[in-house]
Amino acid sequence: MITYEYPLVERIRTMLRLEDLFDRAAFFLHRGDPLEHHVALLTLFEILDVVGRADLKSDLLQELDRQRGVLGAYRSNPDIDQEILTQVLADIEHAHAALLGMTGKIGQYLRENDWLMVIKQRTSIPGGACEFDLPSYHYWLHRPGEVRLRDIESWIGPLYPIRDAAAIVLKLLRESGKPVAAVAHGGAFQQMLGGRAAQMVRIRLADDLDCTPEISANKYMLNVRFMALRDGRPRAAESDVGFELTFCTL
């Protein structure tokens, strides 16, 4: 199965972007090739741009506070696994404390690193990181892999409280929904939301179906149109498409 997630509110959109970027950074970070560390550094620059939102930290703190209150009400409930609940609440407390420990503007220590900002500026230009453009960066890429790894970890590590808090919120959000079977007749599906305050829609498809969903939604209606790739171009699917639909709300 392939899962497609569509955020319905801006803060969830930001968290999904950060999740993708931190996962990519982790993938390339723990490899020793200079080109892979180059990709990890470029991804760090993307993360820096995304976390520049002034309200990101307060959004995360507010949501963690709210979930701590909601989940705390389930203590001593015999229908709830108390061991799992205790662990989730402990994770929330740890993430909340780590976020509070982040002082100043998020990522400001990176913006004050002139060497990194020169690299960031040059890499925004196609081919702008050639050795004749950035000889000091070329030298850094030829340092031992463990040196580059230590450097990148020191740059990205202070941002991990944001990563961990977003991961908790997204995990709780994904687990909040109940999947239902649905069919897009003639490749199209429409559903009135009836005031449902969903924050994210998840669609799961069998991975052998040669189509992908194009999703649009507002507070009144969800529209899904399945597109099939034909001759290198997407075309509207004409056959019925079965899929799994989940509305997620915290």
C-alpha cells in the first residue's frame, strides 16, 4: 500500500515538510561519501528556511500542552493501556521541555555562521558550489568523513527539539483517524465534510494501481481525482478506483 497525506491546515503542512526534510537529512548524514554529506547540508539549509516561521515553536508548544491535557484525562481508565499512556505522556513532557529550552529565534546560530551562509547563498545558484566558487567548502568536503559528520551533527542537533515535537504531534494525528473503504467512480470522488474539523486526509492505495490522487479540500468538501500516467503525462483515470480514506483530527 502507498499512503498519500494531504494537510488541511498550514501548521500540519509545515510539520509534514519538516518530517520529510529531517528524514532526508538523517539518511544522507550517516553515510561517509562527500556528495552525500553535501546533500545533507543542503537539506539542513531547507530545514532552516522552514523553521523560520515565527509561530512554529508556539504552535508546537500549544499542541503538546493540549495533548498532555487530553491524554492525562485517561489516567486510571481501565480501558486504556496505562504503560503505553505513561510513555506517550513522558515523551510529550520531554519534547515540551526541550522546546522551552530553545532560546531566541530558531536556527539563529546557523544564520550567524558566515561560512555556512555563504555556502547557502552559493548553493541556491545552479552549479554554484563548484570548487572554484567555494574553495574552503571544497576543502571541507575532503576532510575525513567523521569530521564532516561531527560538524553537521553540531549544526543540525540544536534543531532536534523541533523535529521530535513535530513527530509526536504527527504520530498522534495519524492515530486519531479511523480508515474506511471508499470508491472513486470513474476516477473521481467527492464527499461533503459537514463541518468536520479535519486537519489531515490520508489516502491509501494498492501499490500496483497505476494512478495517484490529486486532492483538494476546504471546510465544506473533499474532492479527489485519480490520475494515471500515460505516455509520460498524467491523464484522468476513467475506471473505478478503490482506496482507503482516513480523516485525522487532534
